[in-house]
Amino acid sequence: MEIDDAVLTVTEREAAKIEWPLNRAIIKIFLGMAIVILLTLASRVAYLNVIKGSDYSEMARRNSLRAQTIPAPRGIIYDRFGKQLARNTPRMDLILIPADIPDDPVKEEAMKTLLLSTFALESETTEAIFQRLDRKSFQPLLVKERVSQEETLLFLSRSRELPGIRLYKTTERDYTDSLIFSHILGYDGKIRKEELAEHPDYLLTDSIGKQGIEKSYEAFLRGRNGFQQAEVDALGDVKSELGIVQPVAGSDLILNIDADLQKKLFDSLQELLEKKGLKQAAAIALDPQSGAVRALVSLPGFDNNLFAQGISLREYQAIVNDPAQPLFNRAISGEYPPGSTIKPVLAAAALTENIVNEHTQIESRGGIKVGNFFFGDWKAHGFTDIRRALAVSSDVFFYSVGGGYGGVSGLGMERMKTYENLFGYGTITGIDMPAESSGLIPDAKWKQDKIGERWYIGDDYHAAIGQGFVTATPLQILNSVAAIANGGTLYAPRVVSQIRSADGTATPVPVEIIRKNFIDQDILRIVREGMRAAVMDSKGTAQSLKTLPVAVAGKTGTAEFGGNKNTHGWFVSFAPYENPSLAMIVLVEGQGEEGYNAVPITKNVYNWYFSRPEVSDK
């Protein structure tokens, strides 16, 4: 009661000190601001939890859980008898995980300095890697291949100062007798960024086949990478392992290649080139009954271990600038005038078209004259029938059956081309290797379109002896003769015999027939007899092969190139004559006389091959 009385008896001035009424406008402003703030916070919480919740949850999970790749071992490559030609050896690489690199310029510069003091790296390379970082990416980038043991130990002592930098256990290829098998096997190497477009399932740390069998059978050799699920900390270091999926090794390849035959052929050619001061040659051997490639040599070769295990810029430039082109596979990619090696095909065509029969005699007096032009023979052979024309390699005989002369009407280019195409000229053979060339069988339209000239009778004559515009690869020539040897079946050559998966299941690579029965058997018999006469005739071009332990049939050839009377020497053959198991071609670039160098090489290799005790088991 006393309090109430006091309130009632205060003066107006005293009452003002006791009560200060708030302005309603101010209250509304404060209330509005509070509501806006609360609504903003509520909407932000809703956005983060409802709309972006799954994204941030996934980001958090990825930051704490990481799948680390375990590279799959590449498939091993063996020869037909189980000799290992390509294997894997362990290796340590240095990689970088962009998402784990601190987004701080000061820390980044410190990392670069530490990296350069820890590993043998070029500052320009390191700078380029950091400049293209996508800091949201977990895709590893390769920083350095083949980290040394010393570098590894030094890195382990500094790893906490290098977040996002990792050591990566992988393997590299080790090729046996790399110079000898380089053009068959090729090599593998780290995938390039531009190659990822064709192989989106690869990582930048993966290797991929670049040439040869390594490239053409990449899908089988590669295998399937595994991964390790692990929990990582903020620096990307593994805190605990949560599980592992083991990699699946790539499939092994068992080749049709006979490693010892390959070495013999390579060594024989190499010795000849060194003795004669020559640089380039090629040779192929295959089974004419199946198209299985037994050997494939291109000289000069190259060391494919350099490419698989890290080639220096100096070494690479030395190879690519070598005028002998060691990276060029002459056996399947080289396009040369086939010279007289094409004559067996022309003989089959002439007999089939009744241009001549097996008894027709054509005289060679050293050449023929048409108008003001003279088309020479390499010597005067006198009268020859088709068998002897093959044996002594009479150009006049084939001028006549190709372009026509005297009483012989001639095939003409269109018919020559038809039969040459049937025997595989002018198109790839389909060998299971990359970069095969198709050669060229020209015709009147081609010449008009390409050169702007019409076709002349002289073009027929040149084409009939494998000169002029005609080109072929050594493999095409050999494959055509293999079809003659086996009775008329043209096979697609195969280097690989079987693909053996990681579980041990072996799948044969099927034999592929391009065509068969396209030439009468009697006609092929006559052609084979002419090729046998090249060895047995007293004036045959390959008489030195008479002393071999098996009967051989073959055809020599000389092809001019470069317009300076330079010549390539050929010899294509098969043995044993009655039941051939091996067909072979030898090309020596830049030699002087017909078959002068190619025939002795063939003799040396056949003598060794058919004298081996195990040859009967092939």
C-alpha cells in the first residue's frame, strides 16, 4: 500500500525518470529484421540440407573414403614354344592428387621447392603440372616415372610436408632381345592426354600399347585394375584400409613366332648388311598352310626397352632423325616395286586367260622395241616356255604376256590388276599388326587422276615385270606366293596363335581365309614347277639352293628405285617343295644384282631351319 501511494504522489518530473515508453516504429523495425534473419537462416539450412544435402554428403564421404587404384599386371608374351619375349618388372612412380593439394599460393610454392629438392625433376615440368591443376579432381597426375630408392627414402621422411603427392606401385615392360623382336612386339608407354578421348576408361597413370602386337592386342593385354578402399585424413594420407578388390591380370599372348628362327633371320641379315655396308632390309617367314607368321624382321631395328622404360630426348632424337628409319616396319609398311617376284602371279593369269599355254615359246633376244622405245631384258634368254621364263626370269616373256607383242595378245593392265588383286596385291593382307600398307596396283583411271596422263603400252610392259607404278609390301608378295605354294588359298597372316586369360583358359586366334580356289590347280602346279626350275635349271637364278637338305622353289627379283639405277634385291621361296611348311621372303635394299644378297640369306636360314632336330615337330 505504501508503494502505491508513493507512485501516486510522484511529480511529473520524477515519473519521467521511472518510465520511458518505446516508440512503436522502432519495435516494428527490430521485429522485421529478426524475422528476415530467421527466414534467411532457415532457408539456407533448408538449401544445404534438402537441395544440396546429397552433394555435400558425397563430398564428405569422398574426402574421408578414397578408392586407390591397384594397376593390373600386363599380359606376358611368349613365342610358340613358350619362350618369354615380354614380361613385367616392378616400378615406383610419383603421382599427384589435385584435390589434396593445398589451395594456398605460399604453401604451393613451398611444395614445389621441396619436390625439386626431393626428386630429380625439371622445374619447368613441375611448374606445368601445377598450372593445370583441377583442384576438384581426384584423377591422379603422373609427376615422375621410375622413382629411385634414394628418392623414395627421402620422400618418406618429408611426406607430411607434401600433401597430395604419392608413390604409385606399378610395373614396366622388359623385352627380351629387344632389337630382334622390336618390330613384332612394339612397345607400351604411358597414355597421353590426347589418347584418353579414345580410351575414356584409362587413367593418366596407365600404360597403353603404342606399336606392334602391344598395340593391336591392347584390349587383351591390359587386364582390369583393382582398387583399395581406404579412409584418408585431410592430407589424403591413409588412416585405415577398409577393403580391397584385387586386379585381374591381362591375358597372355602365345605367338606363332619361332624365336630361334627370328634370331637366325635377324642375325643373318644383320651380318650381311654390315659386310656390304648396307643399312636396310626386311624378311618374313610364314606357314603357307595356315598363314601363321614364324618370323618378321625389319632392319634396322630399335631398342623397344628404351621406349617402355624411359627414353631420353637425346636418344629419341637420334632414332627419329636416323635416315635409315629404324622405327619404320619395312616388312608390312614398306611399299616397293616388287620386280620379278610378281611374275608367278602374271604367269597364273596368262595361263588362266589362255594368253599362252604351258608349251608356248617366246624368244628373248635381249629386249623388245616398240616404236622409238626399247624395253630391255636383263640378258638374252633365247626361246623360253612359261616354266623356263620363271626359272631364268625372262622379261621379254612377261612383256609379251602382260602388254602383248608379236603374236601374243597380252593381258593388258585391267586383267593384270584383276589377278594381282585376287592374289592379295593392292590391299592389306589383314595381318594382326597395326600400320600395314596396301601397296598400289595402278590402272588408266588412277594415272589420269593422279598424274594427269593417259595410260600407254609402255606402262603395261613396266607393270608386267613389277616396275613402273606398281608397289607392294614384302608381306603381300610373300602371301601371294604362299597361296601358290599351298594350292590356292590366300590366308590373312597371323602373328598371335592363342590368347590365354588370367584363369588359364586358352582361346585360339582363328585362321582366316581371304579366298580360296580362285585359280585352277593345274595352273598353280605349272607355276610351282617354274619356281622349282629357278633352283634346278642350269641357268636358273637360284641354283645355289640345290645343295639344301630340302627341295626349294623360289623367284628372284630386282626392282629399280630412285631413278639412279639403284636396285632392291628380292628372293621369295617355299620349302619343302612337295609339301611346303615354310615360305619366306628376303628384301635387301640398295644392292646391285638380282637376288645377289637375298638368295644366300635364304640358303643360310633354310639350311639351319631344316637341319634342326626338332623341325619334325613343327
